[in-house]
Amino acid sequence: MKFELAATVREQAGKGAARSMRRAGKVPAVLYGQGECLLVTVNPDELIKILKSHAGSTALISLTVTGTKSKPNRTALLRDYQVDPVSGAVLHADLFEISMNKPIRVKVPIQVIGGVPAGVKEGGVLHHNMRDLHVECLPAVLPDHIEVDASALNIGDGIHLKEIATREGVRFLDDPDQMVVSVAAPLSDAKLEALLTSAAGPAAEPEVIAKGKEAAAVAEGAPGAEPAKAGAAAPAAAGEVKVGEKKEAGKEAPKAEKKEAEKKK
């Protein structure tokens, strides 16, 4: 699919200049590739039209550039873009210029066709194992998407990449043994109940945390704290001497010796 997009070369760069362009109804963009890099602005309505198309990043853009001294007509791909998370407005776009005579490598989305697979009708679950494929081809034969017919798949069946017919001039770059789409058996009631039971079980509080809470309650004298057992020794206050504790030698001896000497005299 091909789209038309007009671009105008800009000289200003930076956040302030970008805000001014958006207020003026333009989207700042960059066009690079083919040995050149241009700062441009594009029309947001034309850009949104490309983004909303089914082609997406595979859409060929016929670009008309105004204000450039080199070729005004070019072909490009939309490589990346930024969107405002609140308003949804497009803030910036990256355009990659390509040559129609050189192969390109891009991601192409996979489209499952054929209606509801046979296995899904029997209760199976359809799995999209791959959402897109890496392909290499000339821009002229670039497909918008790759179709995969999954209508004949039964439960337990699948389609590998090597089983998908390739188009002329298009080469798949992914692993050929990779599963693209499959139909899996549904979970039994017993397995589903076991998974829900194991996931819903309450987590027990670690023992270390519980002990820490009790210790804190005793230290702070909190209500409900376990009282000290009878006979347990209480911590001595600062400077207090326990009964039966020996005093340091030499503290009182000098006074007793003086009294004994006076009596003898």
C-alpha cells in the first residue's frame, strides 16, 4: 500500500522550536537514509492516516519534500513515531528513505485467516505464537501482511514458519522451525482449580518479623506485652550496685587503715 505525504524542510531544532511547530499545526520529523539527513515538518492528518492503516510500518510513502536543493520526490518508510500519552497527538516521526532498487528488511504483520479453527470449535485455545515476521525483499514486492490459514487446525496442531508459502521475491529471515500459530488443549477443571488455589493462598508472616514486634512491645511497655517472669533479673539502673557484688579493691581500704593507726597512738 502506498501513501502520499508532503514534507517541508525546517532549519530550527530543539524542544522550543518543536513546540512552536506543533502549535502551528505541524509535526516535526526527521528524514534519514541514502546518505542524507533532513529536518522536516509534515501534516499531522496525512501522518495519522498512515498510522491508522493496516499496512503500518510496511506502507510505502511517496514523499514530496519542499525547500530542499536535492531531489524533491522520494520514497520512505515510517520507522518510528512518538505520541502524547494524554492527548494522543503525534509529537514526532522518523522517516527512512529507501531505494526501489535495493532490498530492505522490515517486520510484516501476520494475519490469521480461514475463520474459527476446527480445534477451537471443540474447546481448544488458539495461540498466536508470532505476531509478525522479519522479511527481506525489494520495496516493490513488500507485502502488507502475511496470511496464515488456521481453519484446519485441530487440538494439538500448529503451523511452523517453514510450512507457510513464500511469495516470489520475499525471503523469511526468522527460524523456519518456529511455531507461528497453534491450537492448545483447554485446561481441565482440576488443573484450573489447582492453579487458582495455589495463587490465592495467603502468605504467612515471617517469624523474624513476629519476634521483632514482640520485642518492640516489651521494650516500649505496650499493652498486651508479655510480662517478665517471676525471679527473672531486672536490668540494673545506671550506677546501681547489686547485692553481694564485690566492690573494687582499694576504694575503702585507705580510710580503715587511718582509723586503726589513730587508735594505736
